[in-house]
Amino acid sequence: MLLKAMTKKKKKNLRPSWDEYFLRIADLVSTRSTCPRLHVGAVLVKDRMIVSTGYNGSPRKTDQCDEVGCRVVNGHCVRTNHAEENTVLQAAYNGISTKGATLYVKYFPCEHCVKILINAGVERIVYQEIYKNLDQPFARELLKQAGVKLEKFKEK
């Protein structure tokens, strides 16, 4: 009986938490990114089910960075949408509500994406790290004002 309990416990420890699971999926989604400057993937989840995914890339039916090159203005590629934006847009395109969802993404979202996520009704954001050590105090302030939970993922 004890051996059976130990085996069950050992198997349980190998199983990722829900946050780790969805962050791993976001990492896989990032492999579809078409902008070579940075590969980012995002996953929107409701009730532990994926409702939408997105990666950084150009709008559908337009030139992609990996085909024609990046269009850089003030240090940013303006040819692409961010992964967070594309996740919300993909849900809208398919008529799926994002109200009450959790967003999983590798990097802390920029101020522009934070505003989109707030207006899309996202209630929680789980991220892994700050991009290039650029913390976004105003983005944090907006999230706090809107009551959106922000969590930095900590591996166990």
C-alpha cells in the first residue's frame, strides 16, 4: 500500500502545474512567430481550456518579416502585432469571448498590450520574465487600477 502511495506521489510531482502547462504551450506557440527579432507566444485560457493563441507576426494576408524583412521605426518592428494582441484578435475573429480569461505569456506585456488586455476583459496575466529588464511602471499601474491580477511565474 505504501509503495502504491509513493508511486502516485512521484507521478504527481512530474505533472506540471496548470500555469507551467500553459506557459509551455505559449512557448511552443512562439515558434510560429514570423518576426526574427523576437519570438513570443501567448495563450488565453478560461476554465483551464485554451480559447485562443497568438504569436508576434504581421496581419494575415500581408507581408511577413521573415519573407521581406522587418520594418523598424524607433527601434520597434511596426510590421507585426504583438502576441498578446494577436491572441485577443484571434478570439474576436472566431467570436470567442475573452472576458474572465487568463493570459499566459513569456514576457511582461507592454503598455499598449496591457490596455488591450484590460479592455478585452482579461482578469489575470501570468508571465515568466521582463523583456530586456524593462519594467513598465505605467502598465503595472493600469493593471492595478483595472483589478487585473499580475503574476510572475515561479518554477517549483
